[in-house]
Amino acid sequence: MATDRENAVFEAAIKLGALYHQFVGTPISRATAEKVEAAIESAVSLQPYVTSIKVRLDKSLMNENPFGYSELTGAMYDVVIETKFGEAKCRAGLKFENGYPMMRILD
Amino acid sequence: MATDRENAVFEAAIKLGALYHQFVGTPISRATAEKVEAAIESAVSLQPYVTSIKVRLDKSLMNENPFGYSELTGAMYDVVIETKFGEAKCRAGLKFENGYPMMRILD
Amino acid sequence: MATDRENAVFEAAIKLGALYHQFVGTPISRATAEKVEAAIESAVSLQPYVTSIKVRLDKSLMNENPFGYSELTGAMYDVVIETKFGEAKCRAGLKFENGYPMMRILD
Amino acid sequence: MATDRENAVFEAAIKLGALYHQFVGTPISRATAEKVEAAIESAVSLQPYVTSIKVRLDKSLMNENPFGYSELTGAMYDVVIETKFGEAKCRAGLKFENGYPMMRILD
């Protein structure tokens, strides 16, 4: 039997993996980034056991292609999620480090 | 050599195929549908040759799963897009018909 | 500091969330299901801390739309993944239950 | 009313837009690239009006991240698709050019 803490960790990680792969590739620009952030936050906040979700997409990486926009990449994500399962909580994050979109248990 | 009209048609269809597969699976509910619509419209409007994009997601199909939300499916989409290439234009749509997310040239 | 067991759980869940949202919507049929299973397994097996991944897609749900194929939905997935982090392991699964694609820690 | 040629063009473009956004972000390596190519080809070949689909993913761009794999990006795609609608045909392609995944009508 998994503990509440393990389940809180499990649920946080599901959402990080999901949001990463659902939205990577979305056309984006500095002007539209907030709408995409809002859509991702609204999607994740519907999922079970989520108590908080914050998504920031790094506008400094939204360099324009020849048609004047960019695509959401793993490098742009800065996400912090909190989950609660029974009495246990988990805070976890997604952030680009050393060329990799690292997902980590924060506490 | 493709004509301007063929290119306008081509560009409209790319966006319909793209938005369909980019966003299917996104967690959604009647309360968050408008944020997802806005994000899809903002993404498509960045892409080349798009002059207009309207995305409506059918809330009547957003039935709640055991955790109280739904997932964006092909059946929910109602999209009309307009493109312009050179002097030529295309209006095309995506709408569920007879169990299939039909994409069509409208004019 | 997270324990090895928590990290093993975390890593398993990331992959389940990721594969679900990466591949939902893929055109599929009974004839092509095995190629999609193989691609999903090959993708997941590359990710860190994965020691085993088994993906079965339920062909009985691959009912033909008017054009003779289907789309990969959450209901079709039957996945078991094993991860190892330090000395700790996790086995977790994704399976449709009561209208929901449940992801669970199996042991 | 759209002509058969316009519909053949339209159908080719839908598939290019779709495959791009469905599979971008998939974990991939030189060793697994062929399985992903096969899955994409099998998915596209199911869709209406497709008579031929060839997908090549550029292994030279599959540089290893710190965990030893890569992610499918727009730069890796080299796709040629053929469609037929009524008596008309279209051949179209997706290939990275000048920092952009260009989709074009080829003839």
C-alpha cells in the first residue's frame, strides 16, 4: 500500500509530465504567452489532488522564427505545483537546468 | 507551381490539423473552456497567412468524469479559420459530423 | 529531502502523465496498434530511471469512424511501468476504470 | 464549391499539420527513431485520401541531453505525403528551412 505522501508525490508528477507533453509545440509569442499560461493553469487545476499550480513561460526564449513567432519548448517552462492526498502534501517543480527540463520534488 | 488559392487552402488546412492534434486531451470543464478557446485562438493567430480564427468548444459535451472534469475531444471542436495568400483567400472549418471531426473548405 | 522511494514514485508518474498526453489523439487501428505501442515503449524507455515499460492498447475499443480508423483515447491504455531510483523501486500503472484513466502506484 | 485539386491540397495539409503537432516532444534517440517513424507513417496512412506517406527524422540532430536521449523537434522532420481526391492529386512536404519547419505544396 502506498502512503499518502507517496500518492501526493505521484499525483504531482503525473501533472508535470502531462502538461509538458500536452503543450510543447504550441505556437507562442511574448504577446500571447499569458493566455497559454492561463490555459495550462486552468487545465492542471481541474485534475485531482491539485491545490496550487503556477506556470511561467520564459519570454526571453521566445525568439521569433521567420514568420514572427515561436513554439513552446521545454526550456521555457517554470512550473510549481502543489498536491494534497489525505493528510500529505507535495510541492514539485519543472525548470530547465543544464539543457534538460528537470522535474523535482521541492518538499 | 501552386496557385495562390491552392496555397491559401493549404495554409488553412495546416492550422486545422495542427490545432486539433495539439490540444486534444487537454483537461477542460465548462468553467475553463473559454481560457482554452482563447489559448487556441492566440496560438493559431500567430501562424502565417491567418487572417481570422474562431474556436468554440461545445460545453454540452463536457461531461464530468469521476473527478469532475472532462478532456478536450474532437467532438467538441467548432472552428472557422480564414487565410489569405497573395490575392487569394480561403475559409475552412472543423466540426463534428456523423461521428467524425470533419474539416472542410467552406469557400 | 525526498527519499529514493519518493523519487522512484515521482519518476514513474512523470512518464505516465507524459505518455498519456503525448499520444492521445493519434490515429490508430487494430492493424497499426502494435506500431504505436512499440513507439510509446521506445519513447518511455529512453527516459531516466525507467527499468521496464509495457504498453497495451485495447483493440476492442478501436471502433471504426466513417473513414475506417480510430483515435487513441485514454480508455485504450493499459500501461505498467517500473522505475528505480537509488536503491528504491516503483511499479505503477495506467488503466481505464469507471470512466477514468486511473494512474496508480502498484507497489 | 471546392475543386478536387483544392480538396487534395487541403487533405495533404491537414495531415502535415496534424503529425507535426501530435508527435513533437516525443522522447527519441538514434536507436529508436525508426520506431517513431513507423508509428507516424502508420498513423497518417489511416487518414482519408492519403495514398503515400514517407517520414524521415534527422538522426544527426538527435543530440543527447544529460540523460542520453533527445526530443522530437520540428527541425528533425522530413516528410513527403501524397493525397488523392476524386481525380486530383497533391504531393506536399514538410522540411526544416531557414529555422522554420516549412510545409509546401510540391506538385
